[in-house]
Amino acid sequence: MCIELELLDECKLHKLFAGENKQSVLEASGVYANDESICHVIFDNRNQVGRVDLSLKSKDENRLIPVLNVGVGFEDITFDPRNQRYYLIIEALKDGNKNYHGLVSEYDSEFRFRRCTLLDPPFKKRNKGFEGVEHFWRDGIEHLAGLCEDSAGRNGSGGTGRVYLFRREADGTWSKPRQIDLPSSAKFIDYAAIAQRESRVAVVSQESQRVWLGEINEACDGFAESSGNVYRFPSGSYCNVEGLSWISDDRLVMVSDRRKKDQKKCCKEKDQSIHLFRIPAV
């Protein structure tokens, strides 16, 4: 069953920030909703974090915050409210063995840099690293969940998305990951972002233009197969959704990247935007 999401509101990102205009390039790649009124957006072409009021009105509180980075741009953002730490992830950086690793950087509540860590496993290609990241606590232990897209899906038949679970070690580093495959109900062409709210998990696919909602099991080592539902966007113009976050139990915020040159012209209608959706009751 594929249910249509209910669009509540949306806006081009350039309209929300002073000094930006139609010519501004805001390649949104991730979003985190701190509560029901504020979210933070990151970009894969800028070392900035956008603070956005979820009214989607132009307000003085909306601003672009410069952040320190080892390169240019980020892939996703998450937050630990217990320690007031933001985690921003870079999809992949090359190491001395010519392998690529995801890199997670930590920032305080004012986006002051604290430290960064290369993550396992190694990837063979730069564009096959981490697409999404989530932070959570379980049994008093800090965890990160990194989402990877499976290249097997690029032939159009759909692949298996993978989630790597990292545990915070005593020395502050992240452990070797445990791998969890998404269930068959979440079989998409690609996997662009992940968001968690207690036991509920949302995963968005850019190319399939779908969102999967499911639940992680009590042991945190797999997903409840029967819990998954797939939702579609209201039109065919949502071609570049790359980030999502829970606002409440029935609302999601998403952001869209820039339209690619080989995409249909209609994709420009929703690109470089922020979108608010309600999840209809099943």
C-alpha cells in the first residue's frame, strides 16, 4: 500500500535568508527539527547551517551560520539534546589506502567545532558513503546510525538500504559498526536520508520519490517487517528530496537539493526548498 503524504507548506530556501535571492545556490542535503518551531538545514555546497523557523516565514531569527569543516559541504545533520551536541556527516573522504570513509564532525549548541572522527566501514567510491545520520541513546549508551545507499538499486530494480550502528567508546571514538539491512518493504532505487523518533524510523528515497515508515525492534538489531508503510509525494515534482526529520508524531520536515541538468524541467519547481508534510492515518 502506498499512501499520499499531505503537504502542509513549503518554501524556496532563498526566500528565508537575508541576502539570498533566486540566483543563490542552496543545495540542501539534510535537516534536523529541534522542536515544532525550529529546524536546522545543511548543504552539500556550503559550510553553513541554516536556522529556519518552521512557520516558513521570513524572520530575523532565520540565518546562515558559518561552521568549520575539513572540506566543503555536508550530507546530513543530527543532534544530541542530552549533551547539546550537533553531528554533521560528510559522505566520504579518501584515506591513505585509497579507500573512502564517512567523517562525522561534532559541534556544540552554537556550532563551535569540537572534534571529528573517520567512520568504518571503508567504501570504494566517494559517492557510495553515508547518506544520512541519526543520534540516539539506548541503555545509557550513545549511538549513531549511518544510512548507506546500495548501488544494486541503480539498475532501477531497487536495492537494499543498509544502516550501520555505531556505539560511543570510552575514549570518545565510535566503535566498529553493526550492519542492519532495511526490510523488503523499504526496497527503493536509492536511499537519501534517515530519521528516528523513539522506535519509529523514516527513510526517504530521492529517485523512487517515496518515504518508508517502520519501527526498529526492541533489541535494536533489526526492523519489524510488518510495521512498514510506504508513502508517496503529492506530485511528480519532488525529484530531489535529500533530507528529512520528524517534527511530531504525524509531521515531517524535508529539504530538496538543486535540480540536476539531466532532470526534467518540472523538477526545478520543488528544488532547493523546504517542505512540511503530515502523515495520514492508515
